[in-house]
Amino acid sequence: MKIEELRQRINDIDQELVRLLELRFQVVKEIGAYKKEHNLPILDEKREKEVLAMRKQQVLNKEDWPHYEHLFKEIMKVSKKLEV
């Protein structure tokens, strides 16, 4: 496979990632509104640990988990900012 084809595959994947992140962030904003309405805290450390544990189970190559963990922690960090 040529480098251009590989790069196009990456571009296609990135496009899908953006679409999925947009969906996720919309739901995050809805959660933020719910939490405000019900006087719930933004930070839920127990929930964050549960999410990371669930995602770790999904990763096939466990050696890659630190990279996924970093990404999910960043996504959660951005999500908390969007909930406010």
C-alpha cells in the first residue's frame, strides 16, 4: 500500500473520531445541565475509574493501554470543562 493510501485511511479514521467526539461532547453538555439542575458535583472520581476500567477491558493489546489511558483521561478532562 502506498503512503498516500495509508494517510487517506488515517484521514478517514480522524474524520470518524471527530464525529464521535462531537456526539460525546453533546451528551456531556446534557449531563452537565442535569448535574446543575440536581446540584450534583461535576467530578465523580469513582465514575472516572469505572470508565477507565471498562475501556481497558476493550483494548486488545494491553501493552498499548497507557496510550489509551492518556487519551481517555484527556477526553474526560475536556468533558469536565464542557459540563460547567
